Amino acid sequence: DDVEIVSSYKVHNIQANRLEQLLHRFFAKACLDIEFTHTNGRRVNPREWFVVPIKVIDDTIQLIINGNILSYKYDPEVQDIVLLE
């Protein structure tokens, strides 16, 4: 289906699939829980959509780039990145 691109990123020294894996793991608790029927009649439960503010995604990518992501987690209740305890 049609989607609106709201942001794009240029990241060097990391493979695109590795970046995607890190983002999926980091935002796992914020994955949109939705199921619908595709036009071909098949039930679909996409795992690519997350309910996360765009600024938090920007900040997360910066944490990945600078190597500090392992010190943080995403808290869906406050919709922000928090330092691991």
C-alpha cells in the first residue's frame, strides 16, 4: 500500500540489514499490533510498523552511529529512550 516517507537516513559503516535488525529489536515493545486482510484474501500481521515519535527514531539512529545504543532502551509508556538501570 501507499506510504508517506517522513524521513530518510544516510548511515555509513553499518549494513542496512544490521541497522534494521537493531531498530526492530530496540523498538520491539512498540510494534503496532494490527492484522488485516490483504486484497488477495490473505490475513496479514505486519511487523514493520512501530508507534514511536520521529524524534526518538532520530535519536536512536544517532545512538547506533556513535555506538552507545547498548546503554539504552525504549520505554513505550513514556515514549522515549531511557538509560538502562
